[in-house]
Amino acid sequence: MPNRVLTHYPPLAARTRALAVVVLVTITLYYALYVKGSVAPQIIDEFDMSLAFYVSVSIIGNLLGAFAALASGVTDRLGRTRLVMLGTGAAAALTLVGIPNAWSKQTFLVLDVAQTAILGAVLVATPALIRDFAPQLNRATAMCTFNLGPILGSLMVSSIASHTLDAHPAWRFQFYVCGAVVTAAFALASVGLREPSPELRAQLVVSGRDPDAVDAQAEALVNRPAARGDWRQLMTPRLIIPVIAISLFLSFYFTRLAYWVIYFITTYGFTPAEANGISNWWWATSAITLTWVGLLSDRLGVRKPLMLVGAVVSASALAVFGSRAGDMATTYDDFVLVIVPAALGGVMCFGMWLTAFSEAIERINPALVATGMGIYGWIVRLTAASALVSVLFVVDAADVLVDHGARVQELSTTYAAQIEVIQHGNAAESQAAQDEIPEADLDYLVEYLPQVLEAAAEGPGQWQEWWRICLVLQLGFIPAIWLLPGPWRPRRRRVGV
């Protein structure tokens, strides 16, 4: 068992290795968190779930994950690696063995909620670890690299699904593949995870050029222990308002994670592979953006101007995307042209926000980074749950289309000739045609065909209304940028970090 606690501030090469391990583990954990979205229609169909029941799985998971995230602030005192290790191992077991063997929708709900709650805690400890190894002069690069976790994890989901669903349509296959990947991440974490001592974590490190100076400050804390931090120090408007604002900004992102495949299948008739293929463009663009925007921010020494540019680009692309809702002439390529700038702007904005937020916590108390990240994780997951619930009310047509659309379409195709006669023939012909349809199928069509047709007509307009709400929330984020610390004008970058 390796010694995971570092008593000396590591040099650049060692910090880079530590960051790489944390990022790789984070990528696989987000893969596990998001994998079910790629096969949502298949899961709903097998367990005969309503859309409301399926979404309730994510809602309950986010609610429990919110409080698990809040509780994970204890890692400021007890350390981060133990939680990351145990959480990764539990996620591997649930993804590879537990969830694929669910025998009912209730069992699926319990297992998936358990996984989401566990990851809610772990995915607060990982950005705290990133901060621990990232001096402020390299912070944007480190945080943007960390943000590759959800991006590349999601890209793995959509890419693997889009390339394997045709050959392996069973939803369990996606979980088996994901479980194997998370198990490999658990093995990597077992040998590669490290963390600084509590005294080192309590330092505000601007530049990593002089590890001895950081060690000396930590030694002073050992000899004269600082007072224990209190989370109430962080409950200030300048910190909480930006957290609430970015959480609302991300409502479009949360909707994408839960409803993306469902939206394109029920509104445009795309196949699951095609819907996941569109996501590939989103995540690939996000990954490419993160590779340069962090470096640019650290080079310029600013976060807020890039955050503002990202928010404006994201909102502009979302306005165009929303205007296309229900336009059946919109092609796959048309969506790609809108999705690329939306992804670029969204990830630029969030990457810069997370960087500035970590620096805002440090200004108050560097020893409370995990606590601050826990507060963020709590609020953002409560917001995610609220967004998922809100979609069900705003877009109630989606529930009908998911629950009954596929069956009605199947029956309508099978009995197309009889339905044509029923609609346009005389009384005798209509009765004869009805007699040719099995009673159960006829009853199903009589009850649900009108509902499905109405939902298909109303759904695009309802989705458009929801995209407008997301647009307003993104625009509402912009004023909160001014509450975060940091300059607006570029400064000369110090070297030797």
C-alpha cells in the first residue's frame, strides 16, 4: 500500500503525474454517471417505465448526491484520497455487476440512485485534489484539464454507444463496457492517488516555483495549528450568488444529459445511434476548447473576460438551437453547425467559472476548498433535480411520446391498411376492418393514438418554450461574473511555476 500523504510540496513533474491520475479517474466516473442516458429508451422499454418514473431515478439520485456532496467537505480535515478510492471501487461494482443485473424498475432505481449519490461525494473530492496540486498561476489549465472529466466521460458514452448500439442493442452491454473501464480506473487509483498533507492543503500557493517556501509555511502550521475552518465563512453573497447563477446557467446542460436522446428520437425521428452521434460533436468540441482556453487564461492572467465571451457565445447558439425546435427540415448537419458553438461557449464559460470560484474560496480560507466545492456540488445538484422536474411539466408531451409513441407507431404500421379503411370507408367496411385488428391492439389504438398525435403536434412547441427558459437562465448568469475575484485586463504572466 503506497503512502498517499505527501509531507513536502511536490515539484512540477510530480504534480503533473498526480493531476493526470485524478483526471483519468474523474473521466471514468463521469462515464459511469452518464452511461444510462445513451440507452434511456431501451431501459424505459424493458422495465415498462413511464418517462416520469425514469426521470425520477435521476431526480432522486441528484437529491441524495447533493447532500453527499455537502458532506464531502469533511475531506478538508480527513483527506480526499480515501473517499475517491472507496467511491471508485463502489462505482465499478455497481456499474459492472449491480445495475446490469437489476430485475425490476424498482431495483434499477435503488442501484442507480446509490451510484449517483456515491459519485456526488467523490466528484467533489476530485476538483479539490486538482486545486491542491495547482498553484494559481496554473489554475485555469488545471481546472480546464479537470473539466475534461465530464466532457471525455460523456464523449465515451456517446461515442461507444453510437458505434456499438446497432451491433449490441441490449442496454446492459453499455454498462458492462463502462464497468470494465471504471474497474481499470480503480486499479489506477489504488497505486497512483496521492494528496498533500492537511498543512500543505491549507496554503494559498500562487506559484509552485519554490516548494521549500510552501513546506516552511506548512511547518509553521504544524507548530502553531490554525483554528479549524467553518463552512459558514463561505456563505457570503459574493460566493453563493455566482454558484446559484452558474447552476441555473447549466440547466441546458442538465437537460441534454437526461433528455438529449429522447428529444431527437421523439421530435425528429432520429435513431439512438444518430442522437448519440450528435452528442459526439458536442463533447469533441468541448474537449478541444478545454485544451487551449485554460492555457490562454493562465497566459493572460484573466478569467472573467473569457467567462463573459463564453456565456455570450453559448446563449447566442442556444437561441438559434431553440428556434429550430419543431422545424422538420432541420438536418443532422444543421444541428451540428449550432451545437459546435454552443459547446465551445458553454465549456469556456464553465471552465473559467470553476477556476475563478476556486480562487474565490482561497481568498476566504484556503483550508476550506473541499467545503466550498461541496456547497457548489449541493446547489448544482439541487438545481439539476429541479430542472429535470421542470421539463416534465413544461414538456408534458414527451411523457406521452415516450410511454406510448413507439407502440402506437408499431401498431399503426402493422394495421395501416385497416386504419385507412376505418378512416375513409363506409360503415360496413370500417366494421370489417376493425374486426381484422385484435381486440387488445384495437383498444390500445383507440385510447392512445389520439393522445400520441396530439403530443406529436404539441411537443416541438413545448420544447421550444423550455429552450427559451434555458436561454433566459444563461443570460441571467452574466451579471454574476462581476462578483467573482480577478482582473478584467490581462497581466504579465510570471514564469517558473
